[in-house]
Amino acid sequence: MAAINKTLSERDICTKYITPALAQAGWDVHTQVREEVTFTKGRVLVKGRLVSRGKTKRADYILYYKPNIPIAVIEAKDNNHSVGSGMQQAIAYAEMLDVPFVYSSNGDAFLEHDRTLTSGQIEQELALDTFPAPEKLWQYYCAFKGIEHSNEVITQDYYSDGSAKAALLPG
């Protein structure tokens, strides 16, 4: 990456490198990719009669195979950090969200951590243009979770009543 990229912010890295790499891999950036997702308000801290909240948790990216089925987390860093600098943070988020695929990127490449593996090459570096397609991660996800890939119940869309709240149809 050119020296100019050392001056780019984390958001610039996301906009100019990570999001285009996801789109090139076949991810629908409107329905399968969510950016800057706050997924917890933080731990409740109690000291005597005082109650406060810890720091909120926000993932740079959460990738969804379908709505409400998250399968990957990506932590972005600016280019002054190494490719894997966000990995520990991303793994912690993935554990909280029970997401099997974890990535870190500084715009030069991706570092992939596959939580479905217990041995072998759990982490590997991927070029920006080799990020896995949604179908590939979904196949690995189904195998890991013991889901038959033809199981339509898993991929059934949620019913929406227009209130922006998700609910399953009864029955």
C-alpha cells in the first residue's frame, strides 16, 4: 500500500478497501453487511447503591448470511497498525455473538481466524481480493453447526409487521 494510506483514518480504510473487497467477494452491502454495529450497552456495574454501565461494544462490521443470521465479524484498523492488530478484539466480539468467522484488516489484507477449527491452520492471511463469498462461509457455518444445507427453516425470512421489530410467524 502506498505511503499515503498511512494518513487514512480507520473509516477511510473501511470505505476505500474493506467494503469494496466485500462487494467484490459477492456480499450484498445493503442486506448482508452492517457497519459500526453496537451489540451491547456494556456490563452493568454496581457499587453499593450506585449503578453504571461499562463501555459499549461496537463491531466495525458484522456479516450476515440472511437477516438475523450473523456469520462473521470484521475489525478494522488504520494502516499504521498491522493486519492482525484488531484480531483479539474481533475474537472477543465473535465469542459474545457466537459467530464462527473472525477477520481483522488494515486495508492491506485480511487476517482470518476460523473458530470452527480445533487444529490445522486456524489463522491465515488473505489478500483483499480473496475474501470468502457468502455461500462459502455459509457452507462452513452449516457444517460446523450440524445444519443440513437444504434446511429451509434456518434460512426462512422473518415476518415484518413494519415496526422494525423482528418476529417469527406463528405456526
